[in-house]
Amino acid sequence: MSNQYIKILHIDSNHPLLWEQLEQAGFQNEADFTSSKAEIEAKIQDYHGIVIRSRFKIDKAFIDKATNLKFIARVGAGLESIDCDYAIANNIQLIAAPEGNRNAVGEHALGMLLSLMNKLNRADRLVREGKWIREGNRGYELEGKTVGIIGYGNMGKSFAKKLKGFDVDVLCYDIQDNVADENAKQVSLSELQQKADVLSLHIPWTPETDKLVNSEFINGFAKPFWFINTSRGKNVVTDDLVLALQSGKILGAGLDVLEYEKISFENLFIETERPKAFDYLLQAENVLLTPHIAGWTYESHEKLAQVIVDKIIKLIRQ
């Protein structure tokens, strides 16, 4: 099938280069950023490709109606909003772009870690309040510490590369064998828990990683540690994280993602009542919160779009 017969439906806005380059390559682009999932399902049989971020879940019901769909392209790293197994069983190719925002995530994780260890946010706030407190804002250095990374794919490797300029030992744990490189040594999970002073998560949200960081997992660490999560909020049991912050087992937490996020990542709550654990995070001085923006830079916005364009063109030309 030639490019001009490939109709692509865009259901989320993205960097304009994505639309422009697909058009230049001969694809037919159509956009629908407002219709409901049911309304999209009613017409999805007319399209050969769909470009999404995370507006709604691509489930079995959706895929059953997408009788001509050849690919689903998600402008991002994770594919948890898609029933991947069912899509593949229906000969639909899955395209993601972890290469596009890995640098952004690596830099954000490092920024969070340095801010936590040096109490930058707390110190800044106190000075603005007219409080010049030096001893109470004494920080810690990364030098000599051991950084543990769980998940050593695009994001984990990017973070490890950023740590190259610091005198630290970097350990990684991954379910895949032989993923280590010059920036990290691959070890067992138990060894990582024995040695780490810092833990950074770079894993997808899957049945295996759901609620991974709970009290049992946290208490398996030999030392108190700093915790960074730029992966997915549901990989962490927030109630257990708060207990560890209160006990001092976790020295500080940098959280770009939260357990309470909805699948679109655009909203935090549907419920009106806030969980007590979330209220604790909001007032804790050793917690740094950002709204799922680690991979959301101006540069990654463009990089993500370019990766998706390149992968779509390569797929169709095969």
C-alpha cells in the first residue's frame, strides 16, 4: 500500500513537524482532538494508523472496531494505555518513542536528586520568608555515594550517563540480562538494596512493576536512601512511601509522577477527597513534586515527534 492511501488519525496534539513531515511523505492526516472514545470507535475502521499520547485507553473494544489499522503510534515512552498483546495479535504494529525524551528524563532526575540532597527548594523558600538559616540547610554531597537504578533501558541509561561527572558508583537492576554499559554495573536486586544510597526508578508500569515500591521493598534496603521516581506513579505505594519518609528510611523523595494520576496524565484526581498520604507529601520539606514533566521539555516535544515520524515512514516502507 502506497503512502497516499495511508490515512492517519491524530487524536492528540503534538509538535507540528509530525503532521507536516507525514504530509510531505504522502500520508493523509486527519485530526480529532475532541470526540469521545465511542465517537472515535465509530469511525476508526476508516484509518490505517492512529497517533496518540494518552487521551484514552486503546482496549479490545477499540481494536475490534479498528479493522484496517496497521499501527498505533504513541508519542511518548510507555505503552500502558494500549492493550499491546491484543493489538499485536491483530497484526497492529506498536510504535513508541522512548529515544525522544530520554535525555530530558535523565536531566530531570539528576536535577531532583541534587535539589533534594542540597535542600535547594527548602533553602530558597526560607530565604524568601526572610529566614537566613545556614546550619538547618546543610546538604549532602553525591561524591562517594552509590546510586541504584531500577530499569536500565533508555531512561535509566540516560540518567546513568548524567552521573558520569560525579564520583559515584552506579548500579543497575533490570529483568533483561546483559544491559550494563560503561556507566553502570548490572547487579541483582538484593545487591542493589544492600549498597544503594540513592534509588531511581526508570521502569514501565506493568503487572510486574505495579506497587513494586512498598514497605517490604523499602525495608529491604540496608541503608536510608534518597528516592527518585520519574517512571510511573502506580509503581509506588504512596502510603508506604510516606511511612518510610516519616521513619527516616527514605531521606527524601523526588516525585515527578504520582499513584493518583489518571491514565491521560493530564489530571491528578477525579475524587474530591484527597488521600492523607498526598497531603503529607504536600507539606513535607524533604519531598519534591513535579507534574509529570520529566520528559516534557521544549526539546523533547520536537524529538518525540521526529522519532514517531521516522518510525512510521520506516514501517510503511518495509
